[in-house]
Amino acid sequence: MTRYIIRRLIGIVLTLLGVSVIVFSIIYIIPSDPARIVGGPEASIETIHSIRHQLGLDQPVHIQYLRFLSRTLRGDFGQSWRLRREVSSLILERLPATAKLALSGLLLELMIGLSLGALSALNEYSLVDRLVMAGSFFFLSVPGFWLGLILLYLFGFQVRLFPLGGYGGLKHVFLPALTIGLMYAPWYARMFRSSLLEVFRADFLTTARAKGLLPRHIFLRHVLPNAIKPVITMAGMDLASFLGGLVIIEIVFGWPGIGLLAWKAIFLMDIPVIMGIILFASFLVVMMNLVVDISYAFIDPRVVYQ
Amino acid sequence: MSKALASQELNNESPSQEGALSKYKVKSQTQVVWHHLYRDKVALIGGLIVLLVVVVAIFAEPLAPHEPNHQYMEGLTDLGAPFPPSENRTFRLGTDSLGRDVASRLIYGARVSLVVGVLANGLAMTVGVLVGTIAGYLRIGGTLIMRFVDIMMSIPSYLLAMALVSVLRPSLAVVIVVIAAVYWTYLARLVYGEVLSVKEYDFILAAQSVGVPISRIIIRHILPQLLPLIIVYLTLGISTTIRVEATLSFLGLGVQPPTPSWGGMMKLGRGYFRSAPWLVLLPGLAVTFAVLGFNLLGEGLRDALDPRRLR
């Protein structure tokens, strides 16, 4: 078990190193001059040169990379070129808003997806099942931002139930969270449905029924724990990617999170912020992968022997 | 002698038993696949939708009632609303904020979506199959390559795509290349897994033992086994790509105006949502419709090409 964990840890260190190399390469290759962007259009040649020296851009590539790496490991993602602030503080400042949205969205998608998936599985091939699957296909195909705009129009404008975007409490977070929920619920519905159907066919269920256990007991204590495994994986990965910033939703609803920060940075060509967010988001994804893998080792010991 | 007798007996079969014998007629794999596809009504609907989109995209010129980029002064009046009364049949689906005919722009937008979908996926699939197959065959090199793929997959795709497109100045070519650059990793991983298992098939081992060179084995024996996977994921990939392209265009990171694209139409129309909601509604429906079609077809193909049925 310990060996497995150590192997995975080494793996993610290598992965994170690789991510840093790729992110750095992108920064290095881009055809724009950071010194000029920081200095502004009216800066003189001397100012640009001094900025270039300050940013360490006149050093050879590998030196630049090592400096980049050492700073990143210490949590210093550099300074934004547009706002004179630390990238890491910008990200941390916006994290609570994104987390609020991420958790609400996750909650809704699980509620909708899992309940519909279970409903489908329990009534396999019935009209309910077909309707749920049809609805899943529809919401899978809908572009997220469009769904958000439609919901805003219907429930924020036609029927003035919700505010037209912005940050706040339940009223403000409901529509964006609902959009996320509707976008991602189909995945959970379909996956949970097939997972449940698979468990329904298992032998131990026949034994449980033969023993005369209550159906509710069977479902909660035997079926659910087995069927929920892939859901946990998926939910974990979703959470990690959401915390990295739900760009489209935040843009449509004007939600001041990491995603909106990324969008503004892309718009303003503020490279350190963009790269900082990418690093942050990748880190979350890799760490969540690790957490999920290790938890699987506890749930299903067979994976340790791979 | 007995064979001749047997065939005589067979020839004297009564009609009711002929039908029973027909199920022993050998069908080729392609026929089996078509047979299952044909029975899957949902997949057929998807296929029809895909056909519709393709036809509209190819025959945009004769189909579109107006020039998509021409700004009509009449469009900026009451005639600009969709589904006008029967006397004013000029702009069936209304006009946008610059007086351009929405219906024509929707039709030409299909072309952009399809071009991006096909080219980006073709590129991603080519690279993915190449990398996946090579990785599947090399031992240490394969693990290294897959590590690299894992690293690429850890980076959130939307952020990466947006950053790349904005850095490289958005255009049709850039969008195609960037989407391919982000998407090939998924395909490479799928192909890798498939190649790993196909490698162990008996007929591959037999070919190797007879001395067939590896390159020939890969091209003539392994790749055809990958065909179901390629077909399914090309179709599903096109559906994803159409959505991604619409999203990028909506953010201004797609094909640039005045080229009509569904996402771009929604971007412009967003500002007029209160007075002219159809400017956002209609392109969104177009995207949903096209994506749905490819999704249904792809899922149907996945079921029809399910290896469990063919082996």
C-alpha cells in the first residue's frame, strides 16, 4: 500500500514538472514582448531594456526556466503585467467566489443527475427511462453559455425571479449553478444508470433478496455503495476542474471568480495571470487524480497490484 | 456422392424451411453493422440530422435566400422580426442588428462549423492515431509518450485553447489547429489502449512469426482493427468540436466577423437580447441541433460497432 502511494506521488511530481515545462514553453514561444506590454506603448527604449532586465528576460532559456520553477514552487506566480499585483493573491482572492459556484453547481448536478439516473435504472426501458435518456442527450448537446443566456432571459427578465447576474447569495448563485447542473447532470445520469444496471445483475443481490431483506435496505446498503464508485471519481474530477475556473458560466453571469479573471487576462494579454491560473488549475486536477487513485486503493485493494 | 445427395435434398426444401436456412448465410462485418444501425431508430434520426447539416453546409449558396453579409436597410424596421406575416416574406427568420438576414447567416454558419469540425477532428485523429499506435508498440518509449499525454491532459482544455487562440490571433486556421492540439490527447490515449490489446491477437502473432515486418503489420492488420474506434470518435468528436467552436466564437476567439458563425451571431445578438431574443435563440438552436445529430449518430455507431457483437 505504502509503495503504491509512493509510486503515485513520484508520478505526480513528474507530471507537475512536465506541466510547468509546457506552460513555460508557451510563455517563451509567444510572439509578443512582455517588456513592451509592461512598459506601455509610449515607453522609451531604455525603459524597455530596464524592464526586460528586471523581468530577467535577457537570460538564457534554461536559466529563465529554473528561475520560473523555483518561484513557482514557492507559490510565487509572478506579477500581473496590467495590475501591479501578485498573481497568487489575485487567484486566492477570487477563489471563494469560484468555490461557491463550483460547490453549488456540483450539488445541483449530482442531485439532478443521480436521481434521474436511479429513476431510469429502476424503470429500465419504461417511458420514464426513455424520457430521461432523451433529455440527457438534449442537455448534453446544448452549448453551456446559450443555456445560461436562455435561463437568464426566462427567469431573470421575463419572470423577474432572479437577478441578471452578479455576485451574491442564493438568488445570485442559483441560475449559474442550475446551468452547470443541467450541463453536467446528463453525464451522471447515464453513468449512474449503467452502473446501477450492472450492480443489479450481480449475484449477491439475488442472495440478498433470497434472504428476505427489505428492498430499501438492499438498495441503500448493498447496491448504492457499489454503484457509486464511478460517480465519486467523476465528481472529484469535476470539482477539481470547476475550482480551476468555470470560465464560460462566469462570463455569462458576470460572476467574479477565477474564470472571469482568466478571461480578462486573456483579453488584456496578461500572460503571468493566464499562466498562473493554468498552473493552479492543472495542479488541482493532478492532485485530485491522486486523491481519487489513493482512495480507490482503499476501496478496491486490487488496484494496488498493477 | 453424399454431397450431391445432400444438395439435392436442400434444393427440394419446402419454402417454409428456406427461410429457416437463410440465417446460416454468412454476412460480412459491414453488413452486420449496417443491419444494427438500420434497426436503431435514434441513430438513424441522428444520421438524418447530420446529413441535413452537411447538405446545408455544402449547398449554402443556392439554399440561402440572401447574401449573408449584406446589410439590408429594410431589415432594420419591423420587417426585421422573424416569422413575419405572409405579405412580407423577405426575411423569414428576421435580421440581425446590422440588417443582415438571419436565415442566410445560419446556413453559412453551418459551413464554418462543419469545416472546423471535420478538419480539426481529422487532424486530431491523425496525430492521435500516430502517437497512440507508436506508443502502443514501443515499450519504454510508449510509457514515456503516454506520460507526456497525461501531462497535456492535466492542463484544463478550455483555458489552454483560449490562451492559445488569443496568443496566436484568432482565425479559422488557428481555431482548427488549437482545437486539434487540445483534443488529440484523448484520442491518443484511446488508440493506445486499443493497440495494446489488439497487439496480442493471435493473427498478429501469427503474422509476426511468419516474418511480416512491423510496419506492414501496423498498416495492414492493426489499423483496420482501430477502424470502429476511429469512426465512432470522429463522429462524437465533431459534435464536441462544433460546441467548442461556437463557444470560442461567442467569446470572440473564433472566426472573425464578418464571416458568419453560429457562436459569433450569438455574441452580437447578446446585446439585443431584450428586444430581439431570436438573435440568440436561433443560432443556439442550430448548434444544439447539429451537436445532437452528431451525438446520436456517434452513439448509434458505437452500439452498432460494439466489438462484443462482432466477435
